[in-house]
Amino acid sequence: MSFCSSVKSELLNLRVSGCCRQAFCYGFMLFGRAFSIKRIALQTANEEVARGYANAIFQNYKIKPEIKTGGSKKPTFVAEVISEADRLKILAQYDFGMSEELIDDSIFLRDCCFASFVRGAFLSCGNINDPEKEYRLEFNVKTETIALELQALLLREGISLKSAKNGKGLKLYTKDSAVIEDLLTFMGASKHSLEIMDTKVIKSVKNSINRARNCDSANISKTVEASIRQRRAIEFLKSVDRLESLPEELLQAAKLRLENPEATLKELVRLSSEPLTISGLNHRFQKIIEIYEEMKN
Ligand SMILES: [Zn+2]
């Protein structure tokens, strides 16, 4: 299974809560092959995605899209709402205002609903490369207006994507591993987000070893440097008896690091007795380093 299929499989197997159900389905449909009175369809090489699309529509509207298989060399799957009456029933749920090319954000009841919408959109038109080879995540959006709207909505969440012309449509993309991690976490693919973080650590350790071999130690990668800084700060606070007086959450993070000096962030998150995210843990280490730097100056 490709990395992309594996991410999509994780996204498809997440539970969709009641408030998010319509938003998820909407993202899936809007970013598919067609979403209009003439046609509501998704075309994909991924059978699981085609089934996910059909299921989402069935759960929301009790309408069963047809799934057809085609393509001789590369199999393709087309999931499609066949009857016009059914398409009308679906489209009647959305307020398009003056244009079918706008995102109806009244569907997003809460923040989680927008995240589910993005998840649906990514399943329809998204692609992610294997991080071992290249950091790249993209949405291939068929119309420019919708792409620009998605770009603006994501920016509000602090996720910044670049855009590039792609035929009639627009491609939104990023090659920044940190943005990819954020986006995967936002959509709920936390397992794969952790995997990227891990790949990054492994890559940077490999790099730093290679650089050390080349006697170029000034270039030790940022990630390795960061973990060294964490331990230096914690050890210092410990040596001046400040460790135990840290706020509970920082103390927990520090202890976790001291008990597992060689562990990656991903492993630390797993080893932690309380639920933690990588970015949350990273943030705590950041705080510890700030305290350490203040004390030193
Ligand atoms: Zn929701």
C-alpha cells in the first residue's frame, strides 16, 4: 500500500461525529469529479476511497451511489449519484448563493466540522508523497475559486498552502514537513503525522552522522540540536533544584525526557501515561528551554 493510500485509509476509518457528518460528506462531494445538477461523482484509483464516498452519501441522504470499475492497465473506480431526483435532493441541502463555486460554510457548526470537511476534501482530491522520498502534500482542486476559498479557510487555522495553476483548476500544495504534520493532525491522521515526525528525526540523525563523518559538525541538523537543547535545559534546572517547582505539566515532560534520553518525540508521546500530542509535548519543551534561558541570563 502506498503512503498516500495508507493515510487515506486512516482518515476513512476515523469516527465521524454527528455534527460533522454533513461537512465531511460535503467536502468529499465538492472536491470530487463533479458536484452539480448534471453530475455528482468521484473518480479515483483507490477503491476504498470510492466506497468511503458512497458510504458518506448513503449515511447522509439514504441515497446509494453506483460504483463502476474501469480502466485496463490502472483500475479506476467511479462512484456516482445516478438519478437526477437524487442529485436535486442532495444539492437542495446547500446554499450556493450566487454560484456553485462557493463553499457553503454554514455547514460548519463547530471547528471539528471544518476539519471533517477538509478530511473529505483531501480524500477526494488530495495526494501525499512518501516522506522517505519527498515532503509534499497537495489538493488538486478542479476550480480555481473553490481552491482559493479552501486556501483562505485553512489559513485561518494557521495552515498555509501555496498554489499553482493546474489546467482549469488550481493546485494547493506544501513541501514543508511541519505544515504537512499540522494538516494531517488537523484532519485526524495523527498516526501518519507521527510517522512523518519520526522520519524527520531519523533523516536528521543520519544526516548528522554523515556530516560528523565529514568533519562538518557545525552543520548538525536542527532537530538533533533541539533534542540536545531540551536535555541541557532540563539537566540545568535539575542541578539548581528548580525542576520540582516547575508547573506539573512541564515537570511531567521533563521527567519523561530524563527517563528516556534517547527516545524520539513519537516514542515519548507513546510512553507518556497521559494523552499527549507531539506538538503539545514540543511546546512544553519550548517552555522549559525559555525558563532555562531566563535563569541563565
Ligand atoms: Zn463537528
